[in-house]
Amino acid sequence: MDGETRDTAQDAPDKVSPEQLIGYLRKAHFDGTRGRRGYHQGEVNAFLLRLAEAVEEGEPLAGLVRRHKLTQVRLEHGYEIKEVDDFLAAVVDLDPHAHARPSLRRSGLVTKLFG
């Protein structure tokens, strides 16, 4: 090391840069459902794009996620509800624009989802 102290997203395992989080949101993939309940795929995809826009604008994500209610479908193609809910919880935990950062050590979910 050159003696300089650096505080970047790469140095702290519980932080990600806005660019990294946008990448996670754009590359998200969930198992599909058919014949059982799941979240409407188009609605989930549109919401993930909205969250990516919010990150780009520096807007905290917790309120957006908390207020948004995803539509459940049964006879249409959907996404696994638990997978989507877990992903959104992890995204809120990783939000670089959050006012108060929760502990990311609570369940290992962040590591499971994002490596």
C-alpha cells in the first residue's frame, strides 16, 4: 500500500458503488412461475428499471420499495415471490444513498445474492 487511506466501495465489503447497484438491478434474474402465484414479470422488470433510475438520481430506495406493491399473478408467467422480495431487501441494504445504513450481517442475504 502507498500509505494513502482510500474509502471506496471496493475497500468495504458492505458497500457498493451506485454503478455496481445499477448493474445488479439491470441484470437481475428470477425463477419463473406458471400455475402458481408469482409477481407479474413486466411489472417487476419495470420497477427494477425505476429503481436503477432512482440510484442514478441519488434517490434513496427504501421508501420506493416500501411503498410499491407488486401485482401477483397465477395463470400468467410470474417471478418467484420470495426471490423478488429477498432481492429487493438486499438492494435496499446496499443502497449507497440510504440515510441510515442497516446492518448487512443480519442474514448473509447480500453475500448470497451478490457474491
